[in-house]
Amino acid sequence: MSNRVKQRRRAYDIMVTALFLGAIAATTVDLLVRDDEARGPAPEFRTAAPKPGFPRDAKAFYKFPAEYEAHFADTFGLRDKLLRANSIEKLLWSGLSPTNSQIVGDDGWIFYAGDRSMEIIRGVKPLSNEALAAWQREFDERARMHAAGGRRYLFVLVPNKETIYPERLPDSIRPTGPTRMDQLLAWMREYGRADLLDMRPAFLAAKKDDTGPLDPLYTPYGTHWTSRGVYTAYAAIVGHLAQGTNFRGPLPFSDFQLVRYAEGADSFASNLYLSGLLVQPGDALFRVQPNTLSVIEHKLSPPRRFRTRSLEANLLPAAVVFHDSFGPFISVTLAQSFQSLDMCEGVYDRSRIDPRETKIVVEMFVERYLFRHPPRPTTEPPLDPVGGGIHGLAHTLFDLAATPDAARAVEGLGLTRTESGGLRLERKSAKDGLVLGPFRSPKTGVVRMFFVLEAAEKGSLDVMWRRVGTESFNRLARTQVMIGPRREARDVDLPALGGEVEIMLRPTSMQPAIIVHECTVEAAEAP
């Protein structure tokens, strides 16, 4: 072998070794430069496995390897960059899904494959007759109980994206039998008494107006509705509830303005680490004419809640809607047709229904609900106002009037007492707030804060919570209450955290000053 060939091979070996060592060094440098959260699985809608502490006994020592491996798999150096490169190679170059939870179809459409969705659309994961009868008993019993209290009950079954657009699935996924949605609706038509709304006819009719693969009723790269889909669902629900009544039906589409923008949020792009590369156009639906819709509460952290009140005439009466992740997409549009609307994320919870005011109860869930949630036996007694604490719950955990010293200002909050005994809150900096408590919270059940607030003009108040000594107040554990320009009673659902808990009230802006006249926290169960 000539010296020139040896020199070239040596140079090649040095280059490969340097690249190998550089790759190893790059992951180590990334561990030192960026924190775990930056590399973690937040785009996958989950948190990283916690880093285990040093084992101090045999049991902890036995668990340590698996726990540390789980943490390292979620936080190793360059994790997010390597996953992005993997998604580019598989999805954008080869047209293949980089994960088992998504399926790539025609025109690059992406479908959610979790919850056995692809098996269910093919009809190979049917419901048994026993399960169908159990669903019927749940719906019928709930409808009977609400009818006895003068309320209307409606269950809305939202079709999965692949149900409306099966032709965009890969050729390998084709129906061989009825879906669970087919089965349940057919069973209820024959045997049930409860009111179930099948959304498929409305969506299949609206689908005919699609102008192309990026103008559908569902987002091509996500799972939820576009604005056209939102309006289709809104018109179907309100039209169904208003049929045969004197209440106003759905507003025409011409009463709304469809605003399009370059990139939409409901996309798997972030989940696949492809933000900026997998771009899906977005849109939003706004009412053209000014309306009298007033937002009472907007809770952004799960479980989300959105409450409104309208002063328009001839609207559907007060309603509570239990929903899944589709709810936030339709909440503002749906609120245009109700005197008051309470959108509650999560499964049916009768404690959220006010037996004195609520006239319509709606459950709205996508058809995946039939896989995620088995039917629950219901033997519910009539829903009547219950006795107990000041506002109906059995146990009073905190009463500001009885313990006025259990309220303290933090940072530079201006805090004065009015002539009537209320507390005036004047925010002067970003961290100002009023801390209430501590009080002991139960581990389970309903926990609710009731207060009377007053403001000279429209404003809002953040209600935040934490366990004493273990957590800090943060924006992920809060709900936002809208108030003014009057004195109004408000209530807020709090999580049942267990142990000692504190609440912070923080005006969201410097103006206006907010007066807290009354404040109690009550629970259905004893702490």
C-alpha cells in the first residue's frame, strides 16, 4: 500500500473519529447549556419523567435504574433536535408517520391513530349488545332525571375526522363493518328515549362546499374543526335545540366573518417537532355585528371552563355543556345563542348544574369517547337545591367574614377596607395579590369558592391556588373571572388538592380597583 493511500485512510479515520467524538460532545454540551425542560416532551403534551433522587434504601435502589432511564429518555442532549430530524426524514421526505399515534393519508393529511381509532373506523372493534344497552340506560336515566326537574337533556356525538373524510385515509384502511357510532345511534333509535344528536348528516352536507384539501371542515394536520366546521356544529346543535320552540335558531353564516391567517394552531406540527416546516393555514370565526355577550369566567388551565351571559332577546335559556377538547373551538360561537352558557371541560358532573337556573344540559363528545369512557351506571336522585353551607355545599372550609386576618397582601398590593367591610384591591405591580387562607382542602369531591365582587368598570380577576409549602402560585393553576361595572356574585370551582391550601386573588390589570365584599370556600366532602 502506497504512502499516499495510507495517508488518505489515516485522514479519513481521523475525520470519522472526530465526527463521532463531536457528536458525543454535542449532546453533553447541550445538557450543560439548556435545561431539561427545553429538550423535554412538552410538544408531545406530557411532562418529562422526574429525575430520581439518590437512593437511600433497598427499595429505592431497586427502582433507581428504571426511573433514571425514563428521565434520561425524556431529557437527553439534543433530544428535540434529533426528533425533529427524524420527523423531517420520515414525514416530509418519505411521507411516512414518525410515530404510531398518527397515520399519514392523501394530500399529506394526518389522522390520529390512538384510542384504536383506525380499528374502530374499519368496524373491527364493535360494541357488544350488553355495552349498547348500558349506554342506553345511562342516557335514558339522565334524560329522565332532568326532565323531572324541567330541564332538557341532549347528548351530541361528534364524528371523528376520518368518519367524515374516510377517502383521505390510506388505502389499507377501509371499512369492513359498522363503527361504534353507527351501532349506538341505530340502537338508540330503536330502543332509547334520550335525545341524541347525530352530527354526521350536517357535516356530510357541508363537506360538499369544500374547495380543496386545505379548505375542509376538520384541520388537515390536526384533529379538530376549522371555522367552517365550528359553524356547522353550532348550526346543528342550536337548530336542534330551537326546533319546535319560540327561541331564536342559529345565526346565519352571513352574520359571521371568516378571518384567515397564515398558520393555524390545531396541528400535529409541534407534536412532531416540525413547527415552521409543517404549515397549515388557519382561520377564525367572528360575529360581524356587536353583541351584548359578556364573559363571566374563562379558566384556561385544564379542566377548562368558559361562562357567558347575553342580554339579547329570544335566546335559548341557560345551558351547561360538558365537553372534550372540541369544546373550546365552539364555545364563543355557541354562546351567541344562549342567555347564559357554562362550558365545562370533562365528563358529566351534576354538581356543576344549578337546579334553579339551568334549563338545558348538553354532553358533547367526539366518537372516541365511546372507547375512552365505558358507560357508567346511573341511579341519580332528582337534582334539587341541597342544604348545607352558606351556598349549599355541606362543609365550609373558609369564610373571610369569620376570619378577616386570614387575608394578606403580597408585594405592593394596595389593600384597604371599605365602610361596608369589603376589601379594596388596587394592583400596582405584576406580582401584587391578595392571599387567602390557609385552609384544609379535601382530597376528592367538589370544592367551590363563592364571592361578591364590585368594580367601577369592566375588569377581571385571576384566582390562583397552591398547596402550602410545596408549590408556588403560577398561571397554570388559575381561573379568570370577569367582573364589572357592577356588584356581582361569582363562584369558581377549585381542585380538591388535599392538605393545607392557599388562594391568591390577583387583578389582571392596574385598573380598575376591585372590592371583595364576601368570600367563602365550601366543599361537598369533609377535609
